[in-house]
Amino acid sequence: MVPFGRVSPLQIVSVDEKGCFLRYDDETGASAFIPRSQMPEGAGVGSFVSALVYLDDGRVTLTAKRPRVEAGGLAALEVKGSGRFGYFLDNGIPKELFLPFSDSVSEHEAGDVVLVYCRLDHENRMCATEYFEKFFRSKAPSSVHEGDRVRLFPYARTRLGVKCVADLKFTALMHSGSVPSGIRPGKKLWGIISRIRSDGLADVIPAAAGSNHDDAAQPQGAGAGESAASSERKSGAAPQEGSRYGAGSPDAAAVMEVLRAH
């Protein structure tokens, strides 16, 4: 069984005039349909298609459309509306990503952009949360070293600088003097591990100009920091930028300070 909430290569097992069926469980042989409009040109039985596997109303559903975020990832997504229990976010596929009110740091309106982590709930349904620090290590793994190149997701401002998630594995701090212009929550950039502190926390700096290609390569990763920095970096949830990023969130005003200052 391929993992829910992730894009996986799935094999075409049958084709008709409306589309094709992709096998998502080799043990049971279970398959699900995608329309012909999502089939790669020239694809036929035996071909593989990259497709997202997710649950929609309890039913296994596939789409070859690329989601903006998969389970285990971070992304800044637009709020499309709300219901009785939460918000619906545009994830680039027919099924909107659900953000429960209990996982939101502030109230949002349609058109707001929120930085969220995508996870699976107890029923394996894709959902979002703005409280995502708990999903990442606060200290750098032993495999990470000073000088390593990492993918950074800025997400919060402290008096010391901007907190980032590095390689979707751990948190790191970019000190105020190193913050580049145009930085904003969720805007990915390449960085370098500049220091791994005695307590295991990591400091980062932006990588050299010309290397920050947002769509290049998939994240992989590691991180590190020290006493005063340590306590600050372990607190707080994900803020958003200005009114479009939820002005009521804990660090929103501070993040905007960074944006105005640079």
C-alpha cells in the first residue's frame, strides 16, 4: 500500500475512453481511477503515473495534479473559505486541505495566506496545522555539519532573528544581520549551516546569491543554537505575514518588522 498524502509512482492496470485505473495496493490489487485529462501522453497499461493518494469522504482517491503540499511538508496556502469546524485551503488539487479551528493560531478570512504543515489525522485524512514546531527536531542531527547546504522555510521572528525549518527536519535560527530582503513566511530559500552550538541548536545564513531556486530539488536535511536563543526558539507557533498572514498570530507583527526593515 502506498502512503496516503504523498505523491507516488503508480502503475496503470487498465485504460478506457474516459481514463485509466492506477494500482495503489500491490497486495490486494486495489486500484482507483484518474481521468484521461490527467494521463501522460502515450501512457498505457504498464506505464507509471505520479499521483497523489488521499482519502475523500472515506474513499481512496487519486489525482495526477501536483499538490502544493504533501503530508510531511510546509507551504503557504490561500484560505478559500470556512465551515463549521475549520478553514479550507487551496492545495492545487480538487480536494481542499482542511485546517481545523483548533489548529489555527488566529482567525482567517477568504484570501488570507497561511503557513501550514500538512499531516495525516487518525483516519489517514490529509489536514493542516499552524502549530508545527513539534513535528521538527529543535537540535541538529549528528549527520549535519557546519558548512552544509540546507533548504530553509522561514516561519517566525524573535528578537534574535528569524526562525526557520531546515530540510523539513529541524529548526534553525537566521540572525537578524543575515536576513535577506524579501524574506517572508513559507518562502523557501537555500541556506548554509554557519554554526552548530554546544547545545545542538543551529544557526544558518542565506546561501550565495543565485543559488536560491525555490523549485529546485526536494528538501532533505538537518540543524542547531544556545541558552537565550534556545528558550526563544522553542516557543511559539507559526505566524503569518501581515493581514494576509493572520495579523492576530503571535509573531505576525514581528515578521512584518523584518519585511519592512529589509
